[in-house]
Amino acid sequence: MSNTYGKAFKITTFGESHGPGIGVVIDGCPSGLAIDLDHIQTELDRRKPGQSKLTTQRKEPDAFQVLSGIFEGKSTGTPIALFIPNENQKSQDYSHIAHTFRPSHADFTYQEKYGIRDYRGGGRSSARETAARVAAGAIAKQILASQGIRIEAFVSQVGTIKLQKEIKDLDFSLTETNPVRCPDPETAEKMAQRIDEIRLERDTIGGIVSCICFGVPVGLGEPVFDKLHAELGKAMLSINAAKGFQIGSGFQSVGMKGSAHNDSFYTENGVVKTRTNHSGGIQGGISNGQEITFDVVFKPVATIMQDQESIDDEGNAAIVSGKGRHDPCVLPRAVPIVDAMAALVLVDFWLRNRLVKI
């Protein structure tokens, strides 16, 4: 139940934060695709912990193993299974919450729903599960790249510090040159300083990851319930700590008149384009050929290194204090998760389109 995403390109993730490992089974990957295993590892390295002082200091190499579905460097058309061993668990860091509920975590809801929970790092609710999504997304991105589709995700806001540049003025080659993953070095430095200040205060901070999808053809998405922006929203809000999603002009559109918000069409060298992109590249739930643009809001990480009031599993008042290794800000490591989930949505719709046309 609910551990599977996709229809034509289907992924199922498994494993817990402090179990033997995590993994993903991919069903629906076309056969004969040259799989770049180094690219998968590069994507996992972008998400893995311990990258800088701005992230959790848990040291996990996130070296993956191919269990099935790839032979002599190519996909066979059968399920691809990837496994990522957990090698740096410190389960004792969580023994103090075996019978108490951390504020704003899944501890209470999992206990109430299932009658049992893995309190070691949150078990299945841990953000460690997203490594499996990133591995699957790396394969999805390789399929999309063969079709000229490119995804660029980046940090656009930390707390009140915002990236002020317009999309056309951004150099995405700079995103990976700083630990925050903001494509503007000056803004990135301010963001990094703010995150470090919060870390020293033993607190956490949230912000926004923005994403732009280039080269998406016209026609991805389905009417009514499987609209492309609806699936993107679902995918993004399934990421740990994600609290909001907006596409195109999003919430800013409430202050605009229709005459200003409408995207006028024109043709250039026989290609239909729009003069503005308030729609975020999607109209009627279907891609219109323009760049798909959206933002994902992430809350401050729930685990803080301070005492907090809570209750235990018998309803008694309790004090909970964060222990172990945790991110003061999830944003830098959320960037590869956002673009992985975007890739999974787009490749699923691309394959569904191909099946319809066949």
C-alpha cells in the first residue's frame, strides 16, 4: 500500500533508516537503454549525508548494488532492482524516544495507525527512504535526456533570504559549486551563513527549492484526475518536510488580473510559444511546450537539539530532546530529491504518451 508510484514507469521503494538497507524496484523501464551506473552514483552522492557542516554528519557512502534488470550495461526490460546498504547506523541515538513522541514527527501517527513503529530514526518515515527515489530518478533522467529533456532544481530561498535573479539570468552550472546548491554565489554565501547560524543555535530553518524542466514536449499529462501539475504536486508533497507546492505564478496570481495573467500565443520559426509563462508550462493539465516551473516549500527540520514538551505512549507528559545527527536545513539535500521526483513524473507521462500513440 502506497509504497509504489507511477503507471507506465513504476517504482516501489523498500527498507528503513536503520535496517540492513533501502532499495527500489523499477518496473517499466524500456529495454536496451544504456544505463550509466556512474551517473546513478553521482546523483546519490548529491543527496547523501555528511557533505558539509550544513548537513547531517551521518557518514553513508550510499554505494548501490544492482540486483537485477541490467545486463552488459543495458536495461533488459525486466524489473530493475537497486539496493543501498545502511553502513553508519547509530540506533542507540534513538533509544530515548522508544516510548515518547517527537513533536511534528510521524512517531504518534505511525503508532496510532499501525500499533507499532520503528523508532530508530523514524524507520520508514525517515528521509533516508528518498535515496531510493534518487536512484530511480537517475535512470528516469537518462531516458529523458535521450529526448532532450533537462531538469534543473536549486535552492531559491532559505528563511527570509531570497534569490532575486530571474530564471533567464541564472547560470545553472554554478548550482553544484556551493554547499547550499543556489546558482547565485553571492546569495548562496548569505544562505550558508544563515544556516550555520541556525545550526549553532541548535535549531533548524526551512525554505524553497525551485525547479525548471526544459525541453518538455507538448502533450504530457492527462485530463481531469491525472493532470500533469497535479501529479507533480503529489510527487513533491510526498517528499519529507515538504509543506507547499506552486506552479507557474502560483499564489502570486491572486493579485493579478486575467488580462495580465493570460499567456499570449505566437509562432517563431513554425514553433508555438507563449510571450509569458504564468501557466508554468502546463495548461489544462497538459504540457504546452514551454518550460515547466514550480516551487516546493520545505518546513524547518522537526528534530531540534533543544528540550520540547511532549507525551509518552501512555499519555503522560514528557520532555523530548533531539540527539544524534540531523540536518539544520533540509534544502541542500532536497534539491536532488526534487529533480528526481520531477523526472519520475515526466518519464511516466512520456511513456504513457508513447503507449497511447502506438
